[in-house]
Amino acid sequence: MIALHIFFIVLLYNAVLLLSFFYTRMKMWKFFSDMLSNSNRRKRVKNQSLKEWFLYKNFWDIMPMYKKILYFSIFGLYFVFMISNILCEVFCSSVDMEKALVPLYAVINVIIVLII
């Protein structure tokens, strides 16, 4: 029963983190479209690799520092959350450990969501 609750909590928080990631990307794309002309933006986007697309390498010079910090902190929190999920699944495999780690796991998830 507890494992089912954890599954839905993990699913919900993953959805929230992914939505915040894509929302941040959408807001940054809106910022770039306001700052650059269409032809300049197309030149920067043309022949972009996946790494350049993900890290905004071509737009690094016009991106404000707070947007960089926000973007990478959300991305970093997503990976921290995924690692905590994996660790909790490993340590919560036995019944005794599950009862002991569920409150800790819930507190970690609440802290991550409050930071976002």
C-alpha cells in the first residue's frame, strides 16, 4: 500500500519537474525571440547540435545570469530527485526499511518541490 502511494508521489513530482523544465525553456525562447530579430535567431538555431540546443550555447552571450541559474538549477534538481527515487527504491525493498525511510523520503520530496 505504501509503495503505491510512493509511486504516485514520484509520478506527480516528476511531472511537476518536467513541466517546470519545459516552462523555463518556453520562457527563455520567448526572451530570445524578443531580444533577437527573426533572421538573427534563425542563424543561431541553424545547424545546432542537441548539446547546443540543450545548453543554449548559441544564446549564451545574451542570456542573463539569473536565467542561466534558474534553468540549470531546475535541471539539476530533476536529476537529484531521480537519484533520490532510485536510492529510496533500493533501500525500501524490505518491509522494515520501508517504514523507516518513507517519512524521510516524503520530507526530501517536499523540500525539492518547495525549492522550485
